[in-house]
Amino acid sequence: MMKYMFLKTGLLAGASMISASTISINTNEPAKKNLKQGQKPNIVFIYADDLGYGSLGCYGATKVKTPNIDRMASQGRLFTDAHSSSAICTPSRYSLLTGEYAWRVDNWKPIFCHDPLLIDTTKTTVASLLKQQGYSTACIGKWHLGFGVNTPDWNGELKPGPLELGFDYYYGIPVVSSHPPFVFVENHRVVGLDPADPLVLNQNSNADVKGGKSACALYKPEELGPVLTRKALEWVRKHHDKPFFLYYATPLIHLPITPNPRFKGTSGCGLYGDYIQEFDWIVGQVLSMLDELKLSDNTLVIVTSDNGGVIKDEGETLNAWNAGLRLNGNLLGFKFGAWEGGHRVPFIAHWPGHIPKGSISGQLIGQVDMLATLAALIGQPLPGKDGVDSYNVLPALIGNSNKPIRDHLLSAPGNPQNLAIREGRWLYIDAQGSGGAQNGLKEIAITHKVNSDITPDGKIKPGAPPNQLYDLENDVAETTNVVLHYPEVAQKLKAQLDKKRSSDRTAPKNNKLR
């Protein structure tokens, strides 16, 4: 294989973003353009939690080993400009499944154990779309989109939930691995719950849980990866005789950092790196099963993350940073914020014979695009009311064209005031800071990142502009706010942002299928 030197791809420049030794390209092997008549591909979507842009070998990491994901990249397509729809978990998951931005339902932050189902059950989701077309559908892993109409009934039926949104089967953790109730849910009920010992959650807190000892005993943080992976593999083995859609949303690598013992001490940057390597093992297990069942050539596998990596001023993420792991590469910012590190994420697509081997795409795409894209993949038109923010990016996924598909993309941080708009080379944020935790200022103090508006100790400089504009083509690390140099660009993007925010849809009304 010839080594692929990272080239300027329209929106990005800078070889440091990609490790040249880990990506190869074979320009003599074109992708197939069409499936056989009536054939439907299997679809596997592996969704990491808090996996940053620089946390994989194929994206430049040297302190962790991710051979399975790197193999995916060498055999498929790696995207350098792919984005979660939010820098936070719940809204990203909402957008991924519905094809619309979560801020349309005023969701900007995570939801927890007292919150009802966030998604309207009348909406078309990726799962319901595929189910209507004859797919078996399963959600395994972290849900984090709520249950019930008013509040979840943890001791009764957790309904509506994933099954009311198009999934035939659900098994996983209901919220996030750092918050209660610390149980598994299968379909509509908590697994292993003893009616004589009900779960009792503090109605005024998302931190306390009492009772439910038999159910909680099944939940072992260090076993989440192996348990959920086994469930995912078992489901595929039972349902591979017809087209299937597996949405495997792993709780890795979200805090708390609890790698399985078999992975402890295997990386060069502590438990955090070990956890990343366990995630890579999960991907490898799925790929190996597809190979074993001879399904690889008819299965589209996508690996990506719900937002960028997170860093704390103590603990395993800081230890990994100090050991040399740049969680989000050279991007500015982390989870929760509107800077690139919060939402530019790894995105790798693998489909032998349909996606050119070792190809790298600089196309601007968003996870909100998955609904329209998968609809196009199976040749199913979307009704006009569905996927209002979802573009069909199938040509970017399996084609060879470099013609831009998206003319813009919105990215949501935790603070609504910092909603960002991307258009071509420009990223505009209509406020100061990142809009994330402590407005991103503490992160700069921790990591010593450079930004022209912020002091090294994490304070907005006196006289800094009230808004931000970055030229990502020449400054992907967002070191310099150029809003005062290009006021006409900023003015135009602000008007665009306001218009998009007040519109009923941002995607074309007639997304072409092919």
C-alpha cells in the first residue's frame, strides 16, 4: 500500500491533522455505484460517547492503538470535516435519529432519569424508516433520549421509548454511565428488577437512587463494553437472514473511565487511553462477526462520535493529555462548546466494493444528514415534513465527487447564544467564548491552547469583539478571531444564522435520492 500524504481538501490544510502512516489509498479501485436490483444493504452505526477528533490512530493519535478502526479507514473512507449536530450527547442523538436539529424542540443539554421521551413518536426516525422497508432494527447501548410521556416509570413499563420510534429491540443503559439509575433496560422494562424492592429515585436530584438492588447488581461499569457488545452480536446473529439496522451506541468513552480489566495498562496514556482501545476492540468484534457471517460486502458500517472529547482539570482525561494524547487533535475546544473541538468528530464509513479503499473526504457533512442519506441509500423518498435539516450526503459517502453538497451547517453548544454557523471556509459564533462549560475558558487555561480573544489563564481579553469569525481553511485550530478583519462576512453569516434559526427547515425540500 502506498502511504497517503494528507492533502489540502478544500476546507482543511495541515498535515498534522492526519497521521500519514496510517491511511492508504488505492486510486485504481473505484466503488460500485449501485446495489443489485432489489438488494438492500445492512447498516451498522457504531456511536461512541465523547470520542474526540484526535483520539484514533487514523486521525493522528500515537499514544493509543486503534488497529480495527484504522483498518476500517484503510479499507473505507475517512472524513476530515464531519460534525455531530451538537457538542452534547442528548441533542446529537436526537438529530442523528430524526434528521432535525434538537434546538427545534429546545433541547440544548443532556436529559436524565426524570425526563420523558424527547422524540415525538409521530416523527420518522432512521429506525422507523428502515423498519417500514423491511429491516430488522435494534438499538443496543446508551439511549439517553428519555422514556414515558411525563416521566419514566422505572418500576413499570418504560413506554414510549425506543420501540415506539421504530426499533424492534432495545437493550442498554437508559441514561448515561455517570448518572443513575445504573441499570439495564430491555425493551420496556428494567432488567432483573424485583417488584418487592422497587427503584426509588430522588425527585429533586439526578444523583440519588435507592432500592432496586437486584437490578443494580447486574450493572458493573467495567463490564459495560463486553456485555453490550455480546448483546449486539447475538442480535445480529439472530436477524442476519434479512436486512438489518443495528444502532450500537456504546457508553465508551464517557466518564467515569472504567475500562474492562483486560484493557487496563494497554495504552500509553493511562485508563483513558485503555478505554479508547476497548472501544476499538468493540469495533473489531463487530467487523469480525460480519466477516464470519460473510456479510461484510453487503453491510455499511459507520463509526463516529456524539461530540468531541472532554477534559477535566483533574482525573484521567488530564492524565491522558499530560501523557501526550491530544483528544481533539489540534482543534480548539472540547465537549459542550461551539469551537471545532466540541463537534468536529471522527467519521469513518466502511463498505467493501462500494466505498473506495483508503479514501479521504473533506466534504462538510453532519450526523443530522443520516436520515436523508439512508433514505437515499434504500431508494425511499422522505415525506416533506420529515428530516427538515437532513441533507442527502450519499454521494460523499460512496461517490468520488468533491463537489460540495452542504452549503452550510449549524452546530449547537450548551449555551443557545453561541449557536454556530459554518459556511464554506468560515465559522461564525454570535457570542464570546465557546458556549460550553465555563465558556471554554478553563479548558484553555488547562491545555494552554492559543486564541486571540483569550488570555493564557482563561479570561476574555479586554476589548475582545462580541462575536467570533474563524477562517478554517487557513486556521483550523481557531487561533485568531478575524471578525474585525471581515465585518461583511460576519454580518452576512449572522443574518444567515438568524434566518436558519427561525426557519421551518434548512435542508432542501427535494433531496435527490441518488
